[in-house]
Amino acid sequence: MLDDKSVFRSALGPCYENAATVTDETIDAYLQPYFSKPNRIRGLERFVGAFDCAQTIAIERKLRLIEAPTLILWATDDVYFDKKWAHWLGERIPGTRRVVEVEGARLFFFEERWQAFNQELRKHWLAA
């Protein structure tokens, strides 16, 4: 993936609205830490293997203890995490102030729609 960025764009393409626009520098920033030492590649394998909600369900009891002001921003077109999970989290985290659905966005929307992400984050911080 470091040598052929098209492999990254293909493998993680569903995480983006437009994977073709992901720069080589962004790909390097994500991947180089995993390849900096031999044992770190396992971290990347765990990251990719965790694209489900099993871990979240496993910590449900602990989520119910979170009193900190919480904003949940969710991509509505995410192929890995359906938007129902945004509301599931919102119902379980007592500190949830707002659940915001980002229409048409995918998992890495904070890169592609950073302005909208930052706007919602500012609103949250100012209200908290």
C-alpha cells in the first residue's frame, strides 16, 4: 500500500465518498506508523478487523457511565456502520447533547467535509 497507493484507495475506498481524491501524503500519514516497526502491522490488522460494532456492544455498560458532554456526528452513507448506531450510542451515553447525521457522508467524512465537521464541533464546544 505504501508503494502502490491504488491498493489503499481500493481497500479503504468504501470509507470515502471519493477515494480518488485522497492524497498520497494522507495515505502515507495513515500507514507509515504501522510500517515503522515490524510488530506494528498487527495494529493495522486490528483496525481493519474492528469494522463492526461488536466492541461497542461489549462496552455498553461503560458507555452508560459517560456524563461528559457528548456530540455524535455520523455519516449516513457509511457502508460499515449504519446510522442506527448513532442513535444507539445517543440513547446509551447520558452525556449526549446532540446526534448529528451528515447526509451522504461516509466513514472518513471528517477529511472530505472538514468544514462541516469543524462547524459542528465548534457548536458543541461553545454549548458545553
